[in-house]
Amino acid sequence: MKEIDYIQWQPEFKTGIDKIDDGRLQFIKLHNQLVDIVNKEYCNQKIVEFLYALIHYAEHHLLNEEICYRSFDGLAEHKARHQTFVNTISEIRNDIAEKNSVKGCEKLLLYLNGWFHNHIMQQDKEVLNTVKHNQDNAL
Ligand SMILES: [Fe+2]
């Protein structure tokens, strides 16, 4: 598997919206916990607990984000992407329960790393730019 390193928090990750920033920080912590789990080969012992924390994150922070994005025209499409995230996590969780948990952990880490770079850093960023632009114009 491609080596995946920790994501280090960068000042430019801050959006100025506390709930979104809390979500980003929490996502990075979860990502980095999974890097540790994979690197230290703790998958069998730690993955169930990790999945609980990840699902808790998804339930709270994706919803908070959708509330912040309510003025965004493409909200339905964005919500569908969040639903794909939740569904993918659920599929990987089933894989882990039924098959090889080490492979499942690696697959999950690849998925979370991709989600950070493709969704949080790109798709969320585009929405946030639009939402902020709408707010500025409404003033
Ligand atoms: Fe999002």
C-alpha cells in the first residue's frame, strides 16, 4: 500500500467558521489515529473503537456543515457526496467485520486521505468561498 503520512494542521485550513474548523481538526485527528493504527499494526485491536469515533464525527460534523451551507445552490449535490462518504464507511466497516481487518484498515486510510484532499480541501473550499461571497453580498 502507498505510504500515507500524518496530516499536519496548517493555519490555512482555518475557515473562520468555528464549527467547520472544529470538524476539520477532528477529521485530521481521526486520520492521524488511523495512520498510527495501520503503522503499528493495531488494526484488530483498535478498529471497532475507531469506527465508532469516525461515525460519530460523520453524524455531527457533516450535518453541521450542511447547516452552514444552507444558502448554497448546490447543497443537494454536496449532501449526496456526504451520503457517499457515510455509505463508503459503512461498506468498509462491513468488510472489516467479515474479512481481513488489516486490509480493511488500509482501505479506510486510503479513503480518508483521499476524502481530505479531494473533498475537504477542494469541494468544501469551493462551497465555503460561495457561501462567504453570498454572505458578503447580503450585508
Ligand atoms: Fe462537505
